Amino acid sequence: MLTKDSKECYNCERGNEKKRIESKFEVQSYLENLKYALKSSYVTINFQKNRQVDEYRNRKYTNRYTMAQLFPDEDEVEVLKRELAFLTVEEYIETVKDTRFHKRSEMRAFGRQYSNEDVYIKIRVELVSIEHASGGSYIFVMSFHFSDRDFIETDFPYRKSEVNKNEDNKK
């Protein structure tokens, strides 16, 4: 849903996806809801380990490979609960709507570094009720894989650049 604080992004439509940049407040609210859902013992996490698109890409950039490399011998659901709980506004990239599924909520994309490698994370959170998230919250993790391209500062609308950080420190 677009609000007056949302910004349309450059090249917003690609295939079945419509992309936009949410306001910082909207992203913060989303992350709060995500953390609330993750604390629930009734949350279901669905991790798409095998994706159809993976058949045509380099194995290194698949969810299965990335999880095996970064978190060997760990339970994937527990890893995802832990890692998603620490996502930040600064790691937000964009909001994506799959236009094939009008009734499903939008997905949010984030980027994070692990072992000096960029990892692309795309998730959707469905809360049955904000007040009663224990009634069946659902978190769908579509992507948790090494990025097929290096992230650049402009990928992150709310990340302070090193120049901005230095200027803030002078104040």
C-alpha cells in the first residue's frame, strides 16, 4: 500500500514484480511486527530451500547452498528466527509486490554481510491479527542467498554512508 511517505522506486515494474521504497517509519513498523511474530511460539516459518529459478543459476547463489555454507549443522528454522530478528532499517533495500498474488502481502528485501559476502534476504510476514499474532503468524522466506552482485550504498535507502557518518561525528 502506498502512503504519502512512500517513494516509488526507479524501474518499479519488472516481470511480475512491482517495487517501491517504503518510508523509514513503515520499515521500522514492519520490523517491529516481524520481531513480534518471531517471539510467538505459534509462528510458522516457511523457507523456500529449493526455488524453480535456482535450476538456471549458479549454485553459489541458491538458498540451499548459502544456508549450508553459512550455518552448517544448524537447524534452518532456528537460524532464520535468529537472523531475521536482527534485521535493521539500514539493511532494508525495497518492498516488492508479486502482482500474480494480489491477496498476499508485499515482501521486503534486505541485504546483509556474512563472512565478507553479501546476502540477499526477501521475506513476507502474514499476521492473522496484530493483537493476537499467536493465532497463526506466518513468515515466508523466499530468499536467503549470496547476492549475485555486490551491494552498493545506493541499494540501501536508509543506510548512512561513511561520509554522512563522519559528518555526524563532527557535530
